[in-house]
Amino acid sequence: MTAVTEPIHREIEAFLYREAELLDARQYHDWLALLSEDVQYELPQRVTRERSQGEGILDGTGHFLENQWSLRKRIERLATEYAWAEDPPSRTRHFVTNIRVSPGEQQDEFLVRSNVLVYRTRGDDPTYDILSAERYDVLRRVEGSLRLARRRVLLDHSIVLTRNLAIFL
Amino acid sequence: MTVTAQRVQGPEEYLAAAQEKFLQRAYLLAGLFSDPEIFRLEKERIYARAWHFVAHESEIPRPGDYVVRYVADDPLIIVRTESGEIRALYNMCRHRGMQVCRAEAGNAAFFRCPYHGWTYKNTGELIGVPFHREVYGTEGLQRGEWPLISVRLESYEGLLFVNLDPEAVPLREYLGEATFYLDFYLKKSTAGLEVRGAPDRWIFPANWKLGADNFIGDAYHTAFTHRSTVEVGILPVPDANFHKDGPQAIVGPWAGGYVPNLPYAALYPHLIGAMRANLTPAHHAIMDHDLWQSHSTLFPNLSFLNAPGIMPGTPPVAYFTIRVWRPLGPDRMEIWSWYLVERDAPEEWKEASYRAYVLQFGTSGTLEQDDTENWSSITKVAKGQLARTIPLNYRMGLDHLQPLTDWPGPGQAYPVDYTEYAQRHFWTTYFEWMCSNSR
């Protein structure tokens, strides 16, 4: 285990802010470079259950269930001339807060929890979409630099309140 | 042609004018995608009368398992009782109308109203009323007369349908010869299908009919709308025109289309034998022409898609999704998208198939992303006063295509999928349900 020192905490915060900046700027290839080769990126389904039945997170399901290959395919698609869902592009803003860091199971890995609020508008439509979630990340130090090795996004909705997930959380 | 923004008095008159224009010339008035008064009539005339898919049997395998589903605004608990029978109970306490079930899924022998504690068995029977004798007297409330309202529920090959209309024809009669085509989707394995997880649900500003209209027969849009997905190489097809030369078939409340030169569409190879054994010689004749039944809609708002995807490290894999375009308003729909897979396929194949679905369909699917963008845009424009009077062109294939004379299946079929016979069939059916003079 690698201890979480104050400089490491600050470095991880800076990593998450940088990552959010790249997503909002739609610099997806640069964002992809922050992910490890074996990245797992998941946003499971959620259903409302009685309190005694847990949080309703459905393991093995996904609004996203991605690896490096499928994320790259999504990003290549967005770069084509025919990706109408994001052309003209959405304006998004990722607000990342409540960052909590603990040592990971492996050397040079950290468990990072954060809250994220994503604001999205399109065109001249006066309405907006807001997605709220908690993210469970694993960050790994690879050759000196942090990489996102795992992200599990737990959405605070059972119904996704935006027309599509052509954006990343 | 010239267009005049003539004032239209009310929804009946608008519908009658729209029907006439459509039947005479295959022109569709765009206001049908946005009019609030027409939407109100759709709820009365279609949603309160037609058969609606609500769940697959595999979602509630054990006694007590339930899911809460909707027909437009009407909430239903779809529950398997202790005897194994499946019921559809209206999710409304008979005392003050509170929802007796406020989870989306679970397992319960009883549903207890939080307001005053009236308690119902999962058969709907009222079995508990707090202070019953004191507050109603011994004769005052006959519990047997106040069960949760049961709604008609019938099934076809694991698909559970409900109907709010006690007078409606039985499901099998409604489906008629459409079962021939549904069997292509539902009988691929002897072990049957299972749903993975829950349906994906998402809400966006578009009219429900745009989903139904697209899936029933709009193969033409794949070449342009979905070109980006083909370009990045995640569909095992030569180019974005892959749907053009597959036939289109129409029967009763159903229509759909085929992809040519795609034998078994990357179905797990060991299932092909089972699929052939479960189907009839007429089905074999279609499959033996290397045609794969891909998209379709069952009126009013249930659509199907069986398609192949590319995943690394494995041959192309097929996936199967069914979806409901739930109307929430004239300009809002909720998509419910189920992923289903043959129970007896190997686990690693199921995993690849599911991931292919997630990449292409559902909330984040690259194909679905572009569809929802189109449908939102159409709905927004259709609200314009002039848009109400603007005819949209539904004439593709009308002037030069002849039906196939040797199609092995029931109903009528046309030689290509780049035609609008199936979409015209949707709208003809729609007007039959909606217009007073046809009812």
C-alpha cells in the first residue's frame, strides 16, 4: 500500500480537475491518454428498491461498460463528420467535489471517491440537463504519472435525465 | 406546392384532414408530432385500448418477484404470485389512491399502503384494514369487494402484455399472423430468452411516434444518420447502406425489415440448429436467402432490433433489444430498452453480446445517440404553427415498387428496405385507431 500524503492528495485533486477540464473542452484523445491500458469504465444501471434491499445498483449492467478499446471507438466516432448527437456539441461543465483518497490494494494505487455534477445544454434550447453521481475510481501511478485504471460511476437517478450519454462522467 | 397556414379548429378536424392527406397522397402533417390535444386523444384511443408490452417473464422468475411498469401514465405492478401465476395490478390503493408499491422492482408477498395501512396480497386481494371492525362495523366494508384493480395480462413467448380495455380482443387475436415474424426474435433457442439487468430508462424531449416510425421501417436513415458508427468499424457490414436491399414485410399490427447477405447475423453458432428446429419451413425459406430480420415495430410503441456488433478478440456477435417508446407528453418520451439473450449461449458470448449492445444501443449507444438527437429536433420544429400545416413526404417506393409474389411469410413484402411501405402501414394503422370516422 502507498500512503496518502498531503502532496499525493493534492496531485490526485489536480488530476481529477485536469480530467474534467479535458472532458468539458472535448479534448477526448488527451483524456484517453490519462486512462490506463486496462481501464474499466462503468456506469451501472440503478433501480429503486426498498431500503432493506440495498442501493439498487445492478452489477454487471451498464449505461457504460467500457474498456480502452470501446472508449477509443466512441471517441473516434465523435471525431467523424457524422456524429450528429454532438454536432453542434453540447456545452458541459463537470463540477468535481468531495474528493476522498485512500490507499489502494496494490502498490502505487489509490482509491478515490468524488462527487460529480454535470451540467449540459444544447443549441438554443433554454432547458438544461443535470446529472449527479458519485465516482469510485482507482488511480495508478504508471512511470511516474497518475492514470485512471478504474471508474465506477453511481448515478443518483434510476432514469437517465438527458437525451443520451454522448458525454462522459 | 404552396402551403397555407390555415386555422384548424380542433384535434378531430385536424386528424381527419391529416388522415385524408395521408391516405390520398402519403403526406403527413407535422403537427401530429407535437399537438397536445392529439396527445390527449392518443391516450384515450390507443393507450387505453391496445395491447402493451410491460415485461419479460425472466424479470420476475420467483414467486413474489415484481416490477413496476407503465402504460403511458398508468402504473402497474407486474407480479408473480405464490402459485406462479403472473398478474398486473393497478398500483393504487382503493382507499385514497396512494401507490401501494413505491420501489421499481423487488420481491413481496404483500403490498402495504403507507397512508393508512391497507394491505393487499400479491394477488391483489385486500387482506388487512387497520381497525377494520371499529371503523367500518362488522358489515360496513366487504374486503372481498376492494381488491387492487387487476388489469388484463396475456403473454406470447415470454413477452408479457397488458390491456386496460376489458373489451379488447385477446392478445393472440391482436397479434394475428404477426407471431410468424415475432418468432424470428423469440424462438432462437429452445431454452428461451432472459433479460440482463433492468431496462435502460431515459427521458428526452421527443414525440413517442418518432421511435415507432423509425424502427418499423426507416432503414433509409442508417446510411446517413448512422454513418459514423459504421465508419469506426464496430458493425460487421461493408458500408452504411447495408440495409438497402433487404426486404420489408408487413402484417397486421406489425412491420419490419431485413438485412441481406447476413446469414444468422452473428448469432451464436450452436443456436442456429435450435433456431431452425423451432421455426417452420417458411421461416427457413427466408433464412436460406441469407436474410436476417432486423428492425420492426408492433403497433403502437413496441420495437425490436436484432443486430450484430464487433467486439475485439471474438467473431462478430449478435445482440437483441426490445424497446418501448413510452409517451409522457406530446413532446416528451421515456425510452425503455431491454437487452435479452438466449439463456443457453455461453457466458463469454453473452458478455460480448451485451457489450456490443451497450456500445450501440441504450443511453450511451452510438446508434441510439444520433437517433435521439434527430427525434428531439423534429419534435421541437413540429410545435410551430406553420409546421402544423407542412406535409412531410412519406412516398418512398409508392410509385415504382411492386410487392413480392414469392415471399414465404404471411402478409405483404416488398423487395427493398429503402422504402416507406412499413412506415405508411404504421400511420394508416394510427389513423384507424385515432379517427372518429374509422372507429
